[in-house]
Amino acid sequence: MIKFTPMYWALFMVFCGFSSFCKAQNTLIFLPYDHFATVCQFKTVYNSPPTFDSPYCKQQALREINPQLKNIWIKIEFDLPNRGKELKALNGFYISGKAASAVYLNKHFLGLNGFPGVANSHTQVSDAPTLQEKAGKMDSVFFIPYHLLRPSKNELVIHLSGHHSLITLDNPMHIFALGQYGSPKRFIQHYSEFGLILIGAFLVGVLYFLALSLGNQAVGTYRIFAALCFLATLQLGAELSRKLIDYTYQWHDIRLIAITTLSFMFGILILVYSSNKLAGKHAVHWIYSGIIVTSITLIFAPGFDNKTTMGIFNPLLFSLLQLFYYWIKNKDPNILRWLVVQLFVAITIVIDVSSFHEIAHFAIIGILVCYLFIQQASEVKNKQLQLYKEQTKLAKLEYKLEQNIQGKTPSKLEISVAGKTDYLSTSSIAYCKAARDYVELHLIDKSEKLYSGSLKQLEETLPKTFLRVHRSYLVNLDEVVSLSSNQLQEENNNELTLSNHQKVPVSRRLLPAVKNTLKHSI
């Protein structure tokens, strides 16, 4: 007979102190898993409580009760603590597990969850023409009339069957408990609100990375990030479905298979990413080795919690070995930082292996995805900076080449005025100024010529030694002596001084580009 000793109450109160859901109206009194019940599995199927003195009956701890692919009856005797006022709130019996159930308390029928029975109607039955099982819900509650529950010597009889099980779990029954009648969902997955926030964040990540992949050189990398976020969304959604959906127990098996499969796919995708980044042509060997080892581990790992954890841990371990190898080989500080982050994730998994598949799993993989994205963004920035430096060198080289050509064989500009055509050496022009339908050409000797065309046309005609510094001005960079600027004043005081002491204004908008060009044209 189970007795709720002061130790159990003390442990329960400590548990309540650390659980936000443990309020007076939501308290559950769990039937301890390490106490024994009488369990009977009969060859003949009964639809009412049998006697429990049959040779087919034995004593089992509650944690060992297993109705999967069976038809069993269990009897639990228990006393309640002497807490009279609180007993009035115990008007619900909660049961969670992979079974259809019928519950009797002190010889009074409380109700059905599904319909416990046999796998088909061909099995011999007693007291009824058929007892074919109808699958029950994974989480259920039965109302207890107040007068039924006694302070001591309570007898709980439960008929259980689980013939619709798709897979066999080591611990198929999760909860036998008393509490205030209400939804059984309020006692499970207390992190669901935070989980929904994470789902939203992962979905934003999917859209963000897909958008980045459009027209980006790193399209493959960003699509991997999008796939990682999508897998995390699906896995977290499957994890939270128990809180959100009132499903029958065979769907629990499908849910567990889906969670483990998604965890495996996420882990392999992490390995694919690191292999492609580090291993180059040898990437495929790392990937298929990780897939094979992880698949074997999933087959032989006990329990789906362990399988789910191993689904991400094994590929992560391969990735760690890979990172360590290439860090030793290249001594790259970026690889070392990456190695430290994934080592932190792996240590977290080892420390929290029993519950890592819950919210910790998704918080950690969210951090990991964020880090990988930051690392990728840093690499892209460095590549862009390197490309900018190379383009600057090329532009400087092109400018010098154009400058040399101008010095040896100056290009000519055709000028037509009053039917007369002149050919003006472009090297003699100091700057050009737009003047309505014409352009004033200010020469080095301070004389002027008119060009019948727009400043834009002239900009396309002149060599690259000329630069637009203002909406109305082009300047010959070979003639620039100095640049004076003052961006603090409201008026535009930015101007270039030429070798002939002429001044050319520089617009505030173009000032940064002018500075950069002058810097690299020297």
C-alpha cells in the first residue's frame, strides 16, 4: 500500500518552489513510481474489474507498468495525508501514457479514455461480445466525486491496453496523479510560451536566409541556414504539439519518430556546413561517415530521448573532430572560435542529456545558428574588404595607365563654334563647368572655350583623369593641388585648388568619393 510520507511531501514542496505551475489550484499529487501495484495480464479479457489473486498477477513498480500490445489490469492501494481542506480540491485523477484506459476508484467507475480491450474481435472475451480496443488520448483526466476519495485505504483499479502502439517505449506510462479537475495539458511542457516565441524566431530566420540567398554568391550557405531554421521550426512544433493538440496515443509514436528524424537531419546539416567550409573535396567522406555512425547509434540507443539527443550530438562530434583537425593544420583563429562555440554546445548536451531534447535543445541550436550566421557574415565582410582593396589597386593602375597615355599621346576634344572646328588637347583643360546648353572649358592658361553639349556627354568623352566633383563641375585630377573641406558649417566650403590657383567647388554629397579618388590617384 502506498503511503504519502512526510519525505514525499517535502520533495513535492521543493519541486513546487522551483516550478511556476505549482499553484494551489494546479497541484498534482503523484503516485510515486517506485512503489508497487498488483498487475494482472489475463488470457481471458474482462470488461469489469477481476479479482487480483490470480496466478497471472504479480507485483510491479509503477514505472514498470507496460500496456504496449497488451491488455492488463492494475490495482493500486494508497493513503492520503491528513490535510482535510486540501482533499476537497482533489477531484481529478490524471493519467498520461500510451494506453486506452478504464478507471475505478473504490469500486466506483470513473470513466473511459478510449476503450481498453484487445487488438481485434477474434480474441476470447468474458462478459461481453467484443472488447476491441479504441485508442485513448495520451493525456487524460477523470472526475472524482468528493465522497469517493478517503483519507486512507483507497483502491484504484485501472484497465489498460495499448494495441495501437507503433513503437515500443521503455517507459510508456508517464503520470498517475491526483489533483484539481481541469485540463491535463496544464501540467506538461511549461516552457510552451517560450517555445512559441522560438518558433516565430526560427520562421523569421527561414525567410531572412532565403531572402539573403537570392542573388548572393553564398547562396548554398544561406540555404543551409534557412534549412536549419526550418528543421528547428518543425522539430520544436512537433515537441510542442503535445501541449497544443489533444491527440490519441498512437500519434505520440509518430511524434517521437518525427522529432528524432528532424534532430538527425539538423545534426547532419551542421556537419554538411562545416565539411563544405573546411574539408573541400574531402567533405563527402566526413559527411557519409557521420551519417553511418549516427544511424547506427540511433538504432541501438535506448529510449527516444536518447535517440533525439544522439541525432544532433554525433554529427556535432564529427564536426568538432573536423574543426580540431583543421585548426591544428591551419592555426586559423576563426576556426578556433568556431571550435570553442561547438565544444560549449557539446558539453551542454553531455551535462543536460536527460532533458536536452526539450527547450534547452532549441535555445542552444538557436545560439549555434546565430553564431554560424555571424561567422558567415564576418567572412563575407572580409571578402568584400579584400575585393575592395583589389578593385582599388586595379582602379589606381588604370588611372596611372590613363595618365601615362595622356602624357605621351594626349587625346583631342572636338569643339565646333560658329562653323569652325577646333581640336583641343584634353591635357590642357583644368576643369569644366556646366552653363545651360553649353559647357565652359577652363584651360590651364586660364583661357576659356565653349563645348556645345551636356556635362554628362563630356564626362563620357573625356579620359578617366577627369572626375565629377559637383553637379556642374568636372576637374582634371592631374591639376589638383589640394582639397579643403569643412562639413561642420551649413554652407558648402569644400573646394579643390588647382595648379593655376583656380578654385573648384566640391559638393557635400560627392566629397567622400572625391577624397577616396584623390587618395588612390597619387
